[in-house]
Amino acid sequence: MKLESNSDFEVLGFSDSRYKRLTAEIQYKGEPIAQVNQDKGVDALEVEIFADLSSATLRVPFSGFFEAMILAKDFIVESG
């Protein structure tokens, strides 16, 4: 699901073998930047931020990332 307000962000349902339940991956310009998981329940969602800080600084628009996080949470709760 691409964000209407910023199509550089996309939220995808993702089945990751490291987690028991479905996760939501957040991509920015086609690159994965974060993953939200619900292994501790929908009231205790965790976010994993992907960044190789040794080579560059990860910089994304705050409003787009915030909106993508909300969309990821809604996706997980609805698919729960």
C-alpha cells in the first residue's frame, strides 16, 4: 500500500521466519527501512529500523514515515 500523501513510502505485509505472526515492512523509495512485528501482541508492537549507519545517514521525511507507521499498525491490527 503506497501512501497517498507521499508515494515514496509503501507498506507491505511480510512473512518473516524470525517472527511468529505476519509483519508489516515499510519501504522508502523501494528500500526496506523498517519492520513492525506483533509477536508481543497488538498492544505491544515493536519496530525494527534498518540502517547501515557506518556508510550513510538514513534520512526520510518525518510526516511520511509517521504516516507509514500508522498504516503499518492498522494493517497488523486488521490482519491480526
